[in-house]
Amino acid sequence: MQARRNEFEKRFRNVWATGPTGVSIATYTVPDRSAADELVSRLFYNTLIADVEEYINHDTQRAYLKNNHMVVE
């Protein structure tokens, strides 16, 4: 049972909390698309974000994790 719990916490540590939830919003401007992709990838990898909205060239796209894979809409 402990192994299953450890696996669950490892997989969902970015959304698993014992206290009240909150919402944080940050706005960043980066020099180019590759810098944006690198930043978003690192934030997802370190489970610092659950989703992101990118506004690039007057288009908005959303990215989030689903089954450990990034989905872009």
C-alpha cells in the first residue's frame, strides 16, 4: 500500500495538497518561441505549473499535462 501511495504522490505532487487550494498567475515575456517552449517545459518538468496559456502572434494556445504527456490545444 505504501508503494502505491508513493507512486501516486510522485505522479500527482503538483496537484496533491493537504491545505486549501489557490490560484497563482504569472505573466512573462520572452525573446522568442524557443525560449517560451524551454521555459514551459522546465516548469512542467518540475511540476511548478499544471497548465499554461501562451499568447503568441495574436494567437492563444493552452497546454496541460494528461497522463504524463503535454497536450497543446
